[in-house]
Amino acid sequence: MANDFPPYDNGKDLVEADVAQRDGSDLQDARQKNVGELAFEEYTAGGLGRHLGVLSTTFLVVGRIIGIGIFSTPSSVTAELGSVGASLMFWALGFLLAAAGLCVWLEFASMIPRSGGEKNYLEAVYKKPKLLITIVFAVQAIALGFTASGCVVFAQYILTAADVAVTEWAKRGIAIGVIVFVTLFHTFLPKWGVRGMNVITIIKVIILLFIVVTGWVVLGGGVKNVPDPHASFRNAFAGSSHSGNMYASALFKVLNSYAGWSNAMYVLNEVRNPVRTVKIAGPLGLLICGILYIFANIAYYAAATPHEIAKSGVTVAGYFMLKVFGHAAQRALSVLVAISAFGNVLTITFAQSRVNQELAKEGVIPFPKFWASSWPFGSPSAGLLLHFIPSFIVIIAIPFGDAYNFILDLEGYPGSVINFLVVLGLFYLRITQPHIHRPFKIWWPVAAFFMAAQAFQLVAPFLRPPSGKGDTSLPYWLAPVVGIAILAASVVYWFVWWVVLPRIGRYHLEPRHETLKDGTHVVVYKSVKTSYRS
């Protein structure tokens, strides 16, 4: 059976170094704990092998974090918080919370260095009832792990750059083309998929650096179109909001812009020397994004007043270019933001397909041998298809407007529940298994800080906005309620499939390990009749 925390780092047994310093029974217990049904070597077998180094892993983090949030979100954050000072404080707070979350994930990842992310960490803690937490995570990850928003944003910005007005279905057509291309690209050219992500990540960083440097020039008085670049920073906290709901909404938006700091943990089977690499790449990638985000916001406020920023809508970066360089530069930036959105789709699809494959290996979704397959090119082709299906459905079936925005809001709440359970599990393991070898160990107040933030995110969506309305015409509480219902439905599914039906049919589900032709190992559950004594 698999080890709870396999003592693994580049093929070396990390635990052996501490044998003399620990009780032998504790060491044996640590090795005999189970995370999932397969052995550690079975989970990491097959696929593309370890081909990601520190640079590519760092790019994986940066490319996921920098999407469209930093180019659009500052306008709504400013509108909700009401002042420059409060807005900049929230961007700094968002960075600190992301860093705290990253440290929690690093402690788990250094103990369980394999693909899957939260799946592994939840399974390490919530072992009973068997497979319940795996199925809850699987429903959330597969049903809500789509990348429809990035595809639609790409279509919108490309059309903005072309300065043409088209129908809603034309936008859908472009979005569908994006998700189809990305899925096929990662399937048939997996190594080129990584190279493509790296190139676009470099472009994203260059875009933000250009905005940051331009902001410095504006602050220095070098742009005639901005006569008073320091106006926004005088009385920086004047007009700050006093609404708890506005603070909550702004924090959600900021944290969503930082989302992706855990991206490397989903693909550790493909990372060389995973423990060392992720301890470098994760913090480095987040630090790069945090610095760029803070200075980009300063640049925006140097070129425009808080009122202008708040009114700029989802094109705040475009408005910045318009103020400084004119209309042509605004259209050019739209192309670059579209490229950034495309890169985000590439990166999310890459990571999410690996999560889907790990779930299939566990045998908790129908036809696990098909979905776990890495045939024919070593990429998780079936996992990519499983990611493509919900993305395609959302793009094609959900009407734009309130319904579409609601679907996007729905993604966030179950994710906050999962994050809360992960950090709660970290404290549980610290208490119950203090001697497990931890190559990275977070300072507990940092974990408590992150846990408090997740608890706030679970409560905040139910706080009534001043107007009684959220960001859609639908009830403000509907998205979290539906999110809770999805998680509850996964519990019902587990109870019916794994408890009720076996009792009615007088059988039990027995796990059997099978190896696919591509070397991937998978668990297949077989129904075995149970004999009862009279």
C-alpha cells in the first residue's frame, strides 16, 4: 500500500537521515500510512516523465497567476473600496494571503511530492469514510474546473482590437476554437505545449513590466497627457468605503487575480527533483507576480484618478494606455491582453488535465482506465478531454450576461471550502503526527492567518450588499448556496454508490490494481458478492 508521506526527493529517502533522532515506531507508522490506493511509485509511473525544471515550473506558476485579472480587476476593486490607499492595501493583503496559502501547500507538497494537489492533501487527512473526500474533490474539480472564461475573454479582446462588432455567437465560435486548439495542442504536442506556455508567460511579464516602467515615467512627469501624476496619492484614503460587503467583494476579486499560486503542485509527477524545485519555483513565481501587481496598480493611479479608474470597467489597462499613448496603443494592448488570456487557458488546461488523470487513477470516476490513459503521446489525453467537455458546455450552452457571470461566480465558493479543509488538515496532522518528516514546515501563525481568510470567504458571500444586489441580477446568496448544493450532491453520490447499493445488492467494491499499456497504473473497483452467515 502507498505511504502517507513517501520519503522522496530525487530518489533519496529523506526519512533515513532522521532515524537516530526519532522513535522507531513513529518512523514505521509514517511509512505505513496510506494516501490513496496505489503505491507512490505507481502514482508517478507513466506519462511524460520528469521534464520540468525550475524555470519551467516557475513559468507554470507565473503563467497561471497572470491572466486578465491585473488588466481589469483594479477598476472594480477601486469602485468598491472607494480610495487608492485602501485598494493598494488590499492588493498587498492579497499577496500576503496567497503567500500564506502557498506555504501551506508547500508543506503538504514536500511530504507528498506527486501530481494532484489538494486531492492528495485531503486524502492524507480525511481517510474515513473511505473515498468520501476523494469523490467530493472530484465532483468539484471536474464539474467546476473549466476554462470557459479565459476563452471568452480572448474572443472579446481580439474583437476589441479589431474594432469590429459581431454577434454573441461569433464570440462563442472564437472561444470554442480556442479550447479545441489548446486541447489538441497539449494532446498531440505535449512538449511544445510547455514551450508555448513559457513563451506566453514571458510576453505577460514583458507587458506588465512595460506598464510598470511607463508608470514610473508618468510619476516622474515625463508624460504631457498627465499633468498631475501625484493627484491620486494625495489624501490616499479619502472616500474609503465602510461596507463590510464591499470589502469582502473586493478581497474576492483580488484573491482571484492571484489564483494559481498552487499550480505547480498539480503536475509534480513531471517535475525534476520535485521537492527542491517546488520550494524554489512556487515562492519565486508568486513573488514576481506580487511585485508586478503592486507596481502596475501604482502605474494605473499615476495616469488616472480613482474616479476614472473606477469608471474604466474591465479595460483599466486599456484606459491606462489610452491616457498615456492614445487610441492606437489601447487597441494594441487589447491584442496583448488577448494573448495573456490565451496563455492562461494553456496553463490551466495543462494542470487541470493532470488532476483529472490522478482522479481517474483512483478509480472514483466511471471508466477509470480510459480517463487515466496517457496514450498515445504520453500526455493525459483523456484527462484533457475530460477538461474540454465542461468548458465546451459552458461556452456553448450558457447565455452571456447574468447567467454566464453566475456560472463563473459559482467556481469560487466550493474552492474556498476545499482550501479551508486543507489548512484545517494541516493543523490536524501537526497534532496527531508531529514526527512525520517535513522538508518544508510553515510557521503555524501563517497557516492560521490563511485559515482565517478562508473562513471569512465562506461567510462573506452571505453578507447583504448595501443595495441588496450582487454583481448580477440574481440573488447575491445564490452562488454560494448552489456551490454548497454541489458539494452536498457529491456526498449523496458517494453514499448511494458506495454504501446503499452495495448493501442492497449484497456485494462490496474491491479495489484491483491494473497497469495500462502506456505504463499508467489505475485502480478498478470490482463488485464482489458478500456472503452472510445466517
